[in-house]
Amino acid sequence: MGGRLTRRTFLAGGAAIGLAGCAATRRAGEAPASPLRNPLVRQRADAQIFRHGDGQYYMTASVPEYDRIVLRRSPSLAGLATAEETVLWRHPPTGPMSGYIWAPELHRIDRRWIMYFAAGPGGGGAGAFQIRTWALACDDADPLTGRWELLGRLETPWDSFTLDSTSFVHRGTRWLAWAQKEPGIATNSNLYLAPLATPLTLAARPTRLTVPTLPWEIRGYKVAEGPAPLIRNGRIFMTYSASATDARYCMGMLTARDDADLMDPASWTKSPEPVFKSAPENGIYGPGHNSFTVDERGRGVLVYHARDYEKIEGDPLLDPNRHTRVQYFRYHEDGTPDFGVPVANGLVPAPA
């Protein structure tokens, strides 16, 4: 599907999920950032938003029907709220990808657009949760109008529940972080990290970054999922989501020095408490599955989903009202991120 893979091109274009992007500055002649309002986009969960090198914002997310992969683009972050949404791909009627389609993420690798996503077979029952990670690829310059084709399935040491893959480049190496159920460990999912040889092939056996064991990680389910890297202030901060996908859902964080051996689990420390959780005082419940971006002025923005009510009828997975939300964040004096609490619906407070 086009393009010879080289080390140089494979490492290039790591688009951009707000890693080095957090140090971005406003471009000359660029209009001031438009005011942001929450929810930014309704009924879109697991949202990924990033600002590409072309200055455009791209957003993909899970849809309530879990049957397709969508993408929207806007020259402004606020403009994503009303940007036209394009369906890039729909699940087939049968086979291993005919059921739930979850948590897409868009990356630019080797001059190609790569869309990671999780998928399982249709038919309902326990079989629907035979979720694995797959990828689509587009060789055209414009991912909204280009042709998308199935690239294949992620290869890991275990054929087990796998989802929420994200890729980033650090110190000349392209990495993949993801969530997976490892045989022999009694959890729903743990977090893993490995260097990549190709978009779907690991260059080394993965390291297990964390297993959910703390009380706030195991409410309802024993979950660590949705890793999101943020490289800043001499460290790598890896946020993740924990517990069931209702009001108990919350964000944790792992931290490593940016010159550490990332494959050594001892290089990573876990925050003992959630770094972002429900805010009943603001009417926001179950924040999680985040990503990072910057606004037009280069200010750090946390992207996440949450509901604006606590009580859910039936299975939380089938409740459609996990809305995409955004808010600014800052850093503590020690250089660690301070995400604050989820802000209420309406105008998003701008940094002082």
C-alpha cells in the first residue's frame, strides 16, 4: 500500500498528540483563540484531538453505535463543534471486526495516515468482547477525502483483549502504548509499552507499565486503559483511565524521567490518587479516556469525555451521553501537570 518504510520516515510525523506540541506558539498573523464551550461535541467518547503541522485540528472518537470510524477537521479548536464529520470506514457485516468499534486514534507515520482502533466480532454475548487492535491506512494527503484500507492487526505476545493504542516518538524511537488483558493476571486490562518496528509490529517484547491495584482503579472493573503521553519539563507523564465507565471512571498518571529507560517498569512511578475525577459540584461525572492538544496560542488543553449526570439506566457502555469536553491545564511548581477538576458545562475558563 505504497511507500517504502525507512527508519527516518517511520520516526517522522508522530503527529502530534500534544507532546512537543505543548510548547507550540501562536503563528504570525493568526487570529486569537476562539472561546471554548463544553460539551465541545456531544455523544463522542474516547476523543482524540490534535493540531497537525498544517495548522488544522483533527478529531476522531467513538460513536454511540460503535459501528464506524469518523473524522472531522477545523482550523480552530472551537470550530470542531460544528465541523462536518466524515465517515472513513464502517465495520463489515461479519467477521472479527463486525461488532464494537472503539477508540480510534489518528497518527501520521511514514508519510501515511494510520488509524488505530479496537474491534470485536458481532453477534452479541461474551464473544463481542473478543476485542483486538487493528489499523487502517491512507496514502493520500487528505485523510478526509483519501482512500482508507485495512492495514492489519496489532501483533502482541498474547491473543487477548487489546485496545486503546497510542503512538509517540521520543529520543529517536517510535513507541506504542496500549491496554491489554494479560493471561495469568486477574485484571480486565493493564498498560503496556514497546518500541515499534512497523505500525503493527513491536520491535521488542513489551514491558508492563502498571496493573490496576489501587482502590480507585478497581471500582466495578480492574481497569487501566486509554494511555495518553505528555512530554514536558524533563519527564514523560502517561495519563490513563481506571475503573468502570460510569461515574467511577477517573484518570491516573504514571511519570518517568525523559532520559530514563522506558522499558524498565522501575522507571515509572504511579500517582497514588486520581489526577482527574468526577466533580459533582460542577455536574460532571466519569471523566476519562483523554488526549492532549494545544489551542491556537499554544496553551495546553486536556481533552476527555464525561457525562453530565450520575445515574445511568442499564449498561454504561450503552448510554450514549459521554460527551467530548476540553479544558485548560497548568503545571505545579515542581513541573507536574495540574488538571484541576472537570469544569461545568458552558464557557470554558481561559488561563489567567
